[in-house]
Amino acid sequence: MQVFYSINTLQDYLKVQRKKGKSLGFVPTMGALHEGHLSLIEASKAENDLTICSIFINPTQFNNSQDLAVYPRTLEADCEMLETVKCDVLFAPNAHDMYPTLPNLKFDFGDLERVLEGKFRPGHFNGVGIVVSKLFNIVQPNSAYFGQKDLQQCAIIKRLVIDLSYNLKLNICPTQREKDGLAMSSRNKNLTPEQRKNAPEIFNALQKAIELLKIKKPASAVKGFITSHLDNIEGIEVEYFEISDFETLQPVNELSERKTALCIAAFMGKTRLIDNVIV
Ligand code: AMP
């Protein structure tokens, strides 16, 4: 695997590859890699000549400095994992190269960011918009791969690609889970053994919510039931649980012909986990 730490050297290398007619698949990450990330690399490898993974913990998308401080950093282990799936290129820039000065640019994704993560993490999607557009400009991939685990991020990036006319194909890949259902996440590394034991209750609750909606329980009742059920479990504190239209992410009252997303964010101690399922 070729590793690049600077934007210039990566771009010089990719220019040559593009001239050779190689198609470029891109997987942006913040590192602390797990099988979820690797599934994106594998999807990219299946469709492209060259797969580039970036690892950059983007400071502009953290609205909470404590969250940024404790975000796991495991570059050496990440490199080993990327080698196991034969990733071609790792791009691991430093913050100064990415942000010689902090951008004043502001993204506003409208209603799409006033709900769910955007509502509870003000400024988060501005940071996501900035870093993803910078990375797209730097790498200029033919295809880019994102996980459905971050459903609202996928919706925001879909808009970004349309609004800024990026000439690339977006691919949304399914959420990879541990055997007990817990969605894989870099943040799982910060759970204590006790918290880890209870963490699958979040996914179990989403499954229960689907059952209730299918027997026509109104969304408001399901939301109340699931939230209080989870809040009663030792160590779990729900930040939001929403039943939303899959495309617009606006709240809905019941299941319909359109795809519905059940989205949750919950704290386990200081660790904040998110998950979603689609019906
Ligand atoms: P992150 O490093 O958390 O910023 O994630 C990098 C990419 O991996 C994003 O597109 C995430 O949606 C995706 N991702 C994270 N966790 C999972 C998972 N469990 N399954 C599939 N994709 C994931």
C-alpha cells in the first residue's frame, strides 16, 4: 500500500494513475478502522482499479472538544487492516495541510440538517460539508463509498454532490454489525465492558420499533415506548429516537409506501452511539 501524508504528493501520484486510465474509488474515514470501514474498501476494490482510503480526524465536524479529544487514534493498526484488504493507497494528511487557515465558508443544508444529528450537533454538517468537498477536490475520485450507518451524512453528501456538480458516483453501503447486532463504530472502542454488554439493546430496540409500527402503533406511541424502555436500561441515555422519511429525513407519523428510517442516538456514559434501520 502506498501511503501519502501530504496533499501535493498524493495529487502528483493520482495524476499519473488517471493518465494511465485507472478508475479511482475513494473511501473517506476518520480511522480507528473496523470491519464496517473494510466493507467500503472491498466495495470500492470490486468496482475500481485503484482504491484510496483517507484517514483524517476532521476537527471542523466536532461540535464538542471533549469528543474530539477522546476520538480513538490507531494509525498503525489501521495500516495493518488496510493491508489485509489490499487497499492501494492511504491518504493521512495532517490538520495543518488540510486547514492552513480555518475556512469561513458555511454550508447550510436546509431542512435536511435541522433534524436528527444536525439538530443535536450544531455545526457538524457544516464541518462534514467542508471536509468532504475538500477531499473530493483533492482526490477527484470516479466513485466514493459511504456507510448507511451515518444515514443523514449520506443524505447531506448526496445534496453536496448535486449542488456542487461533483462528477462522481456515490455508493451507500449497508451497516456492518457485530454478531449481537451492535453497529460497528470506532466509538465502540471507548465502551467499558459493562457498557459494551448493554450496547446491543439499541439495535434490539430498533427491531422492536419496527414490529410495533408494522402492527400500526402510531409513531408518537412507539417513540415514547422505545425511549423509556432504553432509558430504563442501566447506562443508556437516549438523545433522540425519530421515525423519519428516508429521503427527506423529516418525521412521519406512520409507515407508508415510502421508505421509512428509524434513527437513534444514545449516550453510554460519555460515548455517543448512533444507529438506524430502514423499513
Ligand atoms: P468514520 O470513520 O466513522 O467517519 O466512517 C467512515 C465511513 O465508514 C463513513 O462512510 C461511515 O458511514 C462508514 N461506516 C462507519 N461504520 C460503519 C458500519 N458499521 N458499517 C458500514 N459503514 C460504516
